[in-house]
Amino acid sequence: ALRLVGGRSRCEGRVEIEQEGAWGTVCDDAWDLADADVVCRQLRCGRATRVHGGAAFGRGSGPILRDDVGCKGHEEHLWDCPAAPEHDCSHKEDAGVVCSEHQEWRLSGGRDGCAGRVEVFFRGTWSTVCDSAWYELEARVLCRTLGCGEPLRQLSFGHTLPGRMLYQCESWQPSLAHCQWTYNKSAPCHQSRAAGVVCNGTGP
């Protein structure tokens, strides 16, 4: 099994592999975009947009299971790639990756990180969110995901970023990425404004 740990979604984090019932990490020696692409594709997270070494997502624990990984980029699984059987690494060299299907959110232009226009980082760029399906539930999911409490009121802004995202939550979810979403589909966003929200918490 394979997973990403310590990121803000299941498509970002420290690379961990399960072997003989124990989870371990991958050393960042020779860790590059081709290796990371295999991880992202295996997890159905798209392709790699950023590659990290130096335990960028925190130090793992357990065994270090791969070193000097040398994927070509087309392999189906990370363990299909050549790697050194022995390693000379410590957990401060744990490898990580950000995949294209990772989504992270921010509120921008407000008094702090808990108020402003909703913006989502997805496929390597920041986009706005269409308010045509943005209701109390979507706002509540976002405020809680950001650690900002509950929504106080909705705001609306102009779209000034290149991409547009539309979210539709049927029920409470741990993040907007778990709701239904469509990216850059013009019809539902056609005459929409960019969603904004004021949450009752205070941000950093």
C-alpha cells in the first residue's frame, strides 16, 4: 500500500509505503518528478506538480524502505521502480510530493485568514469559486477546514483569477474536495460572482 501523510489533502504529503504490515518512508536521494509522477498516478491524484525532500511534511517513523529511487515515470507502482536495497538516510531526508489533484483553500482580501474571497489552489494555480452553488453548507465546510469556526455571512466578489471552481456539498464533509466539484466548466459558472465568506473565528 501507498499513502501521502502530513499534507492538507490525501494528494499531498510525505510518501509512505507499507511493507510486511509496517509503514515506512522513502529517502530523498535522487527523488525527482518522474518518481513523484508514479506516486500521484498510483493514488489517482493526477500528476506531480511539486517534489519535496528534506522532510518538508515532517519526519516519518519506522523503516526507510526505498533509497535512490529511479522511476522512468510510466511505472504502475512505486515498488516497480529500481531502488537501492540499502540506504544511508535518516528521517530528515524523507521524500514528499504535491500532486495536481491536491486542493488547498484560502480566504484573501479580508482582515485576516478567516474572511475574504474564497480561493482554491488546484492543478498548479489559484482559482476563484463560483457562487451559483455556494450556500451555507459549503461555507461551513470551508470555515471549519480552515480552522475558522462557523460562517457569519456571505460575500461576493468579481472573478479576477484565470480558473473557476464550483462546489456542491450534499451533506457535511471534512473538506470541499470531498464534495462534488467541477473545474472550469463554463455553464454552471456563467453569470456567477466569486464566492466570499466571513467566518466567526480569527485567522493567523
